[in-house]
Amino acid sequence: MQALPSLLAEDIKCCVCSNTDPNQFQLKYQKENYAVVTCNKCSLHFIPPYYRKRIEYTQYKNADVTAAVRQGNNWVKVQRHKLRFRFIQKFVKSGKLFDLGAGWGHFMLAGKELGYDVYGIEIAEQPYQYCVNDLKLPVDHIDFFKMDESKKFDVITMWDVLEHIDKADEFLEKCSKLNKPGSYLFLQVPQIDSYFAKKHKDNWKMMGLDHVNYFGKETITKILANHGYEVVKIKSSFEIKLFIMYTLLPFIKKMKGSKKQTVSEANKTIQASERQQYFNKLTKKPMWQLKLFVFIHNIIYNTLSMWQLKLFVFIHNIIYNTLSALNIGEEMMVAARRKT
């Protein structure tokens, strides 16, 4: 790794250990439109503020994506999220659940079906409107930092949220004020120390300008501890939905396009609505086939080994999604208990 260029040192701060000394950071990867730096004190990898100032999340999903989501199969999406509830229910079987960054709302819909008292917030306009108008869910369109701290929850969930947050330390401090003592926070983030991240390095598909923080098991444990949480379980996960939309689809486009084009280059040409439509196409099956698929998937979910996982990825046409019981994947689910 190289010493940090002075340009990238502007306003730099590590959200895990609060390091602000420019001499205690190194340049890990330099890409065309962003860079990833490493904190020498705690080993957090992140994109510095110099590049992050270009990102605005409030309108990152447009009407075309919403139209594609409406064409999708909600039953299939709910089954995917019920796998997440298998993880949650090992610790909390009922209660008030706050989904931070509700997205398109299918996780909340699954929680509602399972008897949780659900509530969520979503900053992006299109997903918020879909949650409220299509799914009839109790979702607010507000700034999280302005949320009333008198509200207390048994469960707070964040699925693929924390990696987007510039001030993740302040974000988690706000979470701790909303969690009851002894209650739980569950989150999922890309895992920088995973097999896939180590293999692909700066070409890892989870790496890009929209992801600021790249946590590993140690750094996620440290930042949560800083804000009153004790990590009780970390479980790697492998999302086949993401594989279909961000690996399989670009590969197919590459095969149909120029032979000189790489999968990474093909990926850059795909719109979010096109990804959703492709996923819809693969999951638009009769209900009995979908139920059979979920049954087969659940068997695989409980028995997969490393070499079987690699084979399983190639047999994508019979799988909707999987979370690995053997800690194999490129993301990690974390269960953390709010200390009393």
C-alpha cells in the first residue's frame, strides 16, 4: 500500500477508532473515480471524503425501477427475507421492529406476516412511495438523525445500509438511543475479509463509490462496541439475487457484446431497472414451482460446504437466494445486543 496523497487527507477520519492523523492512513486501491484507504490503527477500509462529496442518495431509484419492482413476484421476495428472520428469531421472536432503510419494504412485509410490530423509514422517494402506497406499510420519509428518540424498539434492522453511511459512528450512536437496553440490532454489510473480497481485490463487485465503509469482522465488532453493543453472532451470507443481477447478467451481456469487453465494463452499462427486470424474468414461475424451489433452497441452505457453494453459484437457474450456514459468502449478518 502507498502513503496517502495530501488531496485525499482532506477532512479524513476513521469512523471506528476516530483516527484523524493523515500519516496514519494508507492508499489501498486507486480506481478511475474513487480510492479506498486503510486506517493503520484499526484496519478499516473506506472511501475518503474527497470522493464521497459527489454522492447523493435521496433519489437513487427512479420510476423505471419502481415499475420493474411492481412487476416482480412479492411472494418470492418475502421468502427471501424470511431467511433473515430465521437469524433474528434465534434472539428475538416478537416485539417492536424498526427497519432502518426500508427499501422496497419486503423485509417489513415478511416481519408483519411473522407477527412483529413493524415500523420503518426510507429516505429515497420512490421506494418510500412503494412501501406506503403498494404494500400499505408504516414507513416514514424522514431524516434518521431527526427521529424522535423517545421511540424505543426491541429490534433495529439495517440491511445493506451501514456501508453507505459516511458518519457510521454517529449513525450507530443514534441507533443505541432507540434500542431498549437488552434489545438487539441486526445488520448486513459487505465483508472485506471474505473469501470473495480477498480473491477479487479492487475488482470485487461490492466495491464502488456508493459504498464508503468496508467492514471486516474485527472492525464491525469494534465500532459496535464503541456505541454500547456486544456482538453475539456474525454469520456470512451469500445473496444469489445479487449474484444474478450483478454477476450473471453482466456476464451474459459480455457474451452477447464485444469479446474485448470485460464483465466489469459490461456491469457499468446496466441500469437498475434492467437488473430488476432480469431478476423478475428468472422468478416468474408458477407458484408450485416456486414453493418447490424454496424447499430445495432451504435444504441447500442448511448443508452447503465450500466446494458445493462454488458449484451452487453456477447452478443459478434453480436457486433464488442462499445464506450460508457455514459462514461462506461476501456479506456478513451481525447480531448485536444493546448493553444494559
